[in-house]
Amino acid sequence: MRKLIAANWKMHGHAEWINKPAEFDKLYPYNERQNLEILICPPFTLISEMRDITRQNNISLGAQNCHEEARGAYTGEISPEMLAHAGAQYVILGHSERRAMGESNADIMRKAKAARRPSLIPIICVGESLEIRELGEATEFVLEQIKNSVPEHIGDYVLAYEPIWAIGTGRVPQIEDIEQMHGRIRELVGPDVRVLYGGSVKPANAEEILSVENVDGVLIGGASLEMDSLMAIAKAAA
Ligand code: PGA
């Protein structure tokens, strides 16, 4: 399966390098590999601005959220159709930072269905809290989240397993725990869905994480904000 290296820039702008071709050249030759896809998900305002430079560099482009309707009186919201028009091909949905703002599995399921209208590929995020992990209920919890947030017959989508306690903390699960979780997720989602790991992925641990069975890529927050570390992670996957 083609590995997906996905950068989630969150609310970071990057005005200093988004239009510098030399920065994107650093990703060469990793973005030219058949077995690797590099995706950048910047804030909404940068999507159309980054459309040309990402296309020229064979990098995919995505958003970090969307609304479920195509248009309407929804102040402050952005529809999947608008994202596709701006140049997005992917949309991250149900990130734990958004679930913490009140998004439910049902919301995420509706958004994922909506994302398919203009053929965006949703990256549906799931993951347990530390409390659930310590109770020994992480696997059941995550499988339930998947059942309740991935629509039936959705077509192309990506799943991201991100333990909440590993996001932005520098803590990473034991490799065996990642392997066990991804194995169970694979049984549920089948062979064709790319299953990413996310949570404190760094150049130093990327190679080990990417070599785990059923890890088809990574979703990277902090370490995707510097082109050098994004490149080092792509190199680990290549
Ligand atoms: P992190 O974030 O790499 O900074 O831990 C991952 C994410 O939130 O997707």
C-alpha cells in the first residue's frame, strides 16, 4: 500500500516558507516515490494559496475540518465543496482537538459523508484517552469509535489512530501496542483502507513506527512545521 505522510499544521501559518520552492525542493525525491504520498493540511486560508506549489511538487493538499452542508446560513463554516474548489483533496475529520470542542461520532459521520460529495478523501481520526488506556479498554473504545464515525459505503477514506495522550506530549505507545491496535483496526476496516498512526511522530521514531505491520503512514502535528523534519519523516517512509 502507498504510505501516506500527512502533515496537520493546525493553526500555524508558515508565511515564511509556503511560497518558497526551495523549501519544497527539500522533499524531493521523496515526493516522487511511487510508494509514498506526502500530504499537507494547512489552515483554510492557505489552501488556495498553496494549490500551485503543492501540485508542482507532487504533494497532496487537505483541510482540517469541514461543515456537512454544501451552503447555507452557517456563519464561520466552510463546506466540502468550497474546500474542493480551493484545491483540497483531503479533509481531516474528528481530530481529538475537535472532538474536545464537542464534535460527536455522529457529527463526524455526517461530515465524512458530506466530504465525499465533491470527492474529498476524509481522514477520520480516532483514539483513546489515557484513562481509557489505563483501564485496558483502549481497543474496544477505538473500534466503537470507528463503527460510529465511519459511514457505510463511504468509498475512499483514511483512518488515523491517534491516542489522545500521545498528541503533542512526546509520549508514544509501545510499539507492540501500536501493532496490536492497528491489527484490530485492520480486521475491522479491511485491506484497502490506509491506517495512519498519529501522536508525537518525530524524525527519531518515524522509521520504527512506519515499519510496524498495518501502519500505512503517519499523521504529524508539531514535527510537520519544519520542512527539515517533515522531510526526515518522509525519508524514513521511503
Ligand atoms: P503531534 O500531533 O504530532 O504534535 O503529536 C499529532 C496530531 O495532532 O495529529
